[in-house]
Amino acid sequence: MKARTRALLAAGAAALALTAATARADSCEGRAGDGAAKLTVETTGLRTARGEVAVTVYPDDAERFLAPHGKLLRARVPTALPVTRSCFWLPPGLYAVAVYHDQNANHAFDRDLLGRPTEGFGFSNDPPVRSNTPPLAKVRFRLPAGGRSISLRLRYP
């Protein structure tokens, strides 16, 4: 009887652990339902598994793109190699995504004394980035009612 009870308890604990892990893996920022579509963002090109990846979604508004308090949603997820995934529930429409690899997990996009990035970064549509950030027109994409996955590759200085 005791062995059977221990086996049942162990099986129950394993099931709970699996359910918790699945719930964490499937948790998205925003709210499902009411016509929301799922946006999955796959970030590649990470150099290390240290820190976290900050994924920020912006509306289709040039005034808000990369502006303080301009974001719609942000997810901070532990870095996973070779691909770090995050997801969001949003109404169908036009959006832009900016990502950075917060290697020291200080919740800031670190720059050097000249203002140049010191951490990896990227944008939806993977536009070329020279000395300035890309305009909204280069990074916007459509999220259809059925949802969408996008993939972007980080660039490091």
C-alpha cells in the first residue's frame, strides 16, 4: 500500500511539473480571446546563453517607435540557444518589433560612452542597420487574424 501511494504521489508530482513547464512555455504577453492573434518571435544569432532577451512590440506609429513609453508590450525571456522564443496576443494589424540581448540582465540596452550599442540587437524584417536605427517603414509587418511567427537575427557591435 505504501509503495503504491508513493508511486501515485510521484506520478502526480511529475504531471504537475510537466504542466507547469508547459504553462511557462505557452505563456504569452497580452490577452488571448476577443479576436486576438498570436505573434511568435524567434530570435536567432545569440552569442551566449547569459542573461535574457527583451522583445518589444510597437504600434504602427512612427512617433511611438523606439520612443520612451511608446511600446505596446514587452517580454523578457531567459536566453536559450540556438533560438529564444517569445509570444504575444495582439489584435490583427500592423506592428514593429525591436529586440536586444540583455546579457547582464540589468533591464537596460547598454551603450558605450559614444552611444554605440554594446549588446546584440535586432528588428523585425531584419533591415540593414548602419549608424542609425531603421525607420518604422522598414520594420513594420502585418499580423493577420490567424497569427504569425517572425524570425530575426541579432547583430552585435
